[in-house]
Amino acid sequence: MTTTIALVDDHELLRSGLAAIVNSIEGYRVVLEADNGQVLIQNLKNKPAPDIILLDITMPVMDGYETASWVKANLPDTKVLVLSMLENDGAIIRMLKHGARGYILKDSNPKIFKKALNSIRDSGYFINELVSNKLMHYINQEDSLDAQVMPIQTLSENELTFLKWICTDKTYKEIADEMNLSPRTIDTYRDNLFKKLQIKTRTGLAIFAIKNGIIDI
């Protein structure tokens, strides 16, 4: 059975190369190409939804964030795999929050790309160094996460403030400056939160903050 793919990227040359790679992998076929989310939606009016959408983030008219949200709301059986040059936590968190099932960088080698496609097709997710299994389920499995959410009341005011800064692009040193604290104190807040929340990464802390309403994206 063939897995159908839609490519959404505003760089035509890259899109053409990506289409050639996808079509060369047994079991996959590109059925639609678009240079932004709006074109994707227009093209889907008279076509069946693809199994997987390979989605860029930075695009004109309708970017990846908006497109992923639309897919999540309108094509529940279609899975989104993000292909982007953006490696920062904020971009990854937002795309996962909007329903993406995996996130890889455009400079990934073809073997990683093929592995990502197979994983999305077979398990519904692709978990790599950018996205932990816990993080994916934290966003997409609402019911099972309720029991994992720690009451906000157990966190100190400074810890809550620190969590807000975690969701920015600032370094730990810059966060220390903003909070008028030493870098060592900030490291202590971070390590204590890792232990309290059973989270291992900064991205995980940011997701906790989003899920608990400490900050909105």
C-alpha cells in the first residue's frame, strides 16, 4: 500500500529535490506540492487528504504554524512531519503544540529522513534528539497527561518566573540577569525543577509551563 505525501515549502528547488527523494523510497509517493498553507488548502478541495504532510515553518501568506493548526483541526488522520532550518526550542514547541508528529532539520541525511517517514507511517510519531517521547505524549495525549501535571501551588514565585523566562530565547545567564540572580542560583532552580517535575530538558520545562497556563504561545 502506498503512503501519500504532500510537500509544503516555498523553496521550489528544495521541494523538487525532496519530491525526488520521497518518490525514490519504496511505498511512498508525492501527490501534492504547495508553496504555503493557503495553496495546500486550495489544492485539497478536490483531492483526498494525504497520509503525511512534510511541512516547512517559514513561508509567506500562511506559515507552518497556521498550517499545522488547520491540519490538526480539519484532517485528523493526516500526520505532519516538520522539515525546518529552525532549531530553537520555541519553534519546536509551537509546532508540536499545533499537532506535528515529528520534527527534523533540513540538513538531516537521507537515512534519517527515511527513518522519520517510516516511523510516522508505522507508529504515528518520529522521536529524535529534538523531540523526546515524553514531550510528544505531553502534547498529544491530553487525558494521560492530567495525572502527570504537578499542581502550580507547589512551585515558588521565583520558580514560576523562571519557567516564564524558560519559554523565551534567552540563555540561562541572561535569565539570571533579568531576575537579578546569580547564574548559580538559576542553575539551582533549573535542577530543582527537573527533579520536582521529573523533566530532563529545557524544552520539557517550557512545555510544562505552556500546559499549565504559566505562559501562552
